[in-house]
Amino acid sequence: MSALRDDDRTAYLAWLSVCLIWGTTYLAIRVALETIPPALLGAFRYLAAGCALAIVLRARGIRLPGPAHWKGLVLLGFLMIGVGNGGVIWAEQWVPSGIAAVVVATAPFGMAGLEAALGSERLTAHGVVGLTLGFVGILLLVWPELTVGGALGRQFAVGVVALQIACLGWALGSSYSKRHAREENALGASALQMIFGGVILLAAAVVRGEFAVLTFTWRTAVAELYLIVFGSLVGYSAYVYALKHLPVSTVSLYAYVNPVIAVVLGTLLLGEPFGWRVVAASAVVFAGVAVVRFKGTAGVMARATKTRAVA
């Protein structure tokens, strides 16, 4: 019994680390973007983390998924990392990190809507209310910036659209993962998913000519290293461990903590906007997520959270 208690204690510590670490990655992305172009930022992060994890697993004698599984992992790498995380990185060029984190917290809405459209989950009245609350919250959060006009307003609008596309990537990836779940080692699959996603982002960087404008400062180098080590390697390993020992409904609560940390750090360290509107809009978004999560389509939300890629 004591061993079980020790496992539970370690699992809760792992869950707490996910809440804290993934809440800080939005700030790290924003800082890294000061000199590192967006596609290269994601490519360096996921290639380094994926290769490091693969090397560690092979050194421990753990087999990686074979070529028969690569097609699905490439698709997940494209959807979850290329579109999902890549969209967040792209958006943070113009959208404050705290606002980006709040918008990303609505990703389960897309999953709920997608599952309802595919007919595998029924969207209840509670689900409709939750989705409506989420839409109102996002509108309250971004409307003033969208109406600014000029280049700043257009760039912010592009960032908001990129975040919505990122959420769609998570939803599609989650749906695919649920329907084509395999028995391969979770960490091994994650390593290859990060590698494939990193290659996709690297190809995008080459096409966009990002190497020509790549520079590093001590701030951006530290931020990128933080994303590699803590955001991907430590954060994802802790997430997998927590999922193994705790209920998914418990682990999924990290989605409510991450945006709070992101907003606070963005305000304190980067001077990002913070006021009654951000607080009120965030509260409405979280209320919508809570309604869908606990009343509307709980199964969809749990699976959407479980298959989420690292932030």
C-alpha cells in the first residue's frame, strides 16, 4: 500500500509540474520569437526534443514504433505539431501570450463540435450552452484589438485566425488518434511524432527562407532551450506519467491552470495588457469549457485533453 501511495504522490507532483511548466511555455515562445523565426523556433524545439527522447529510449532498450506505424505518426505530427503548435507559435508574433493561452484553452470546443459532426458523440443542450459561452468569451477577449484597424489590427486578426486553425489541428489530431489508437509505446510514439512534426516545420522554414534572418541573443537562446528541455522533454514525460496513474478528468484540469499562469507571466514580465476585460473574458471562456467538460460532452473533452500535444 505504501508503494501505491508513493506512486500517487509522484503522479500528483508530475501533474503539478505540467500545470506550471506548460503555463510558462507561452511566455518562452513569445521571447524566443524576438529573433528566431516561427517555423524554425518550432523545428529546433521538436527535432531536438524528439531526437533526445528517442536516444534515451533506445539506450534503455525500448523499441520505437516501426515503419508500419509511421504513416499515422506523420499525420499526427503534421496535425498536432505542425498545425497545432505551429499555429500557436505563428500567432504569438502578434497576439499576447496570455490571450493566446486563453484562446488555446478552447481547443476542446473544436473537438466537441467535430465529434458531433461525425456523429460519434451527441452534443447536448449543456454542450451548446458551453460552446456559446466560449464564443462570447473569445469575442469579448479579442474584439477591441480586431477593431483597431491598420496593420496592427490586421496582424492581430491573422494571429487569432492562426490560433483557431491550431485548435482545429488539435481537434483533428485528437479525433484521428482516438480512432486509430495503437499499442505502441506512448513515449516512443511521442518521440517520432515530435521528430516528424519538427521535420515538417523545418521544411516550412526552408520554403520561407527563415535561415537568412535567423539570429540568437542570450534571451532567445535560453527561451528556446527552455522549450526543448522543460516544455517538451520534462513536461511531456510528466504528462504521460500523470495520465498513467491519475484519472484523465483530474489531469485535464491543467488546461484551467495554464492560461492563468500565462496571463500573469505575460503581464509581469512582458507588460502585456491586463484589465477587467481580460479577466471577465477569460472567466467566460473557462465557464464555457467547464460546462462542456463536466456537463456537455465529457467523453470528448477527456479524449481531447488526453491526446493534446505539448504546449
